[in-house]
Amino acid sequence: MALRLRIPTLINSWKLIGVRNTSGEIGSGAGKGGGAGGAVREAGGSFGKREAAQEEEYFRRLQSAQLKELKDHLQDEVKHHEIAIKEHQEAILRHKKKMEKIQKMQEKGSGSDSDK
């Protein structure tokens, strides 16, 4: 029952968001797509547009820095796993050599038993 009451409210909210985003130019003043982002943006005009442009630039730089950090982290992960692979391959070779030694010892031991 509570869900039925919320659905129309959500639909109306989405309609308002769509209207708000499509009306006017960013930074052109309150109620024209610029929103109430402070006194400068509310006034609109070239200062409002400049502030909106600076805000967009800030978020682009932030996103770029986050992507670089993610890329660096992934590169570190790859290096870590490559080192682990190398260590595991070396361990496999050591164990294979031990198994060969054991096999040779068994062959020598069984060969001397058959001579008796």
C-alpha cells in the first residue's frame, strides 16, 4: 500500500527534474536552468555563466584526477599479481625438482630390491 502512494510522487519528481534540466542555459540565472547556486549565479549574465563554466571545469578536473588514481591503482595491482605469478612459477619448478629427486630415489631403491 505504501508503495502505491510513492509511485506517483516519484513520477512527478522525475517530470520536474526533466523540465528543470531542459529549460534555459546553465548559469543564466535562477529559475532558468542555473538554479540557486549563490548570489552570482542567481544574478545570471556573464558572471553566472563564468561561474558555471568554472564549476564544470572543477568537476572535469576532479573526474580526471580520480580516473588517473584508479588507473595507477590498477597498474599497481597488475604488478603485484605479476610478481606473485613469478614467485608461484619458481615454487612450481622447485617442487618439480624435488619430485624428480624423490622419483630417482624410489627407482634406485626399487632397483636394488629387484637385484636381491
